[in-house]
Amino acid sequence: MKINIEGLSSLEALYLGVQTAEAYSFSFRNSFSLKSFCLKVSGTIDEQILTEFLDKMPNIEQLSLKGRLSHFSLDNLYNLKNLSLNGTLN
């Protein structure tokens, strides 16, 4: 399944709930207005997929991750004000 939010340039909040992120193809270009992002995965949130998300959303202020978490970096999220991690660490 392909998820494309490229045309939603004024979108400020996005909630994604999926069984496994590996089954999806995500396209998030032009999502600089996104300020709140929640990703809920019933399995492990893959490091590569999460890094790709966060690299394309530099203005995120609120981030919520729910699922089994692997290694990831928040280095480029200079505007982050609220972080919620809910799940287990691998």
C-alpha cells in the first residue's frame, strides 16, 4: 500500500496506525508544515523507516511513537517540544 501526503502541504498533524510499516510505501515530500506526528505500529518500528519519516519532517514539535522501538535518532528535530514513547525497546 502506498501512502502519499505530498499534496497536503498545509497539513499540521498526522496519525498513522499500521500493522507493520514494512508493508507500506510512504511519500512525505513537502510536509514541512507538519508539527504533530503519531506513528503506531503493532510490531517493531523499523529504524530506517522512522529515520526517513523524521528527516522529511524537520518542524515536528510533538512526536508520539507507539510500538516496539529499535534504535533511532532525534538529532535533526530542533523544534521538538513534546516526545511520547510508548512500547518496548529492542
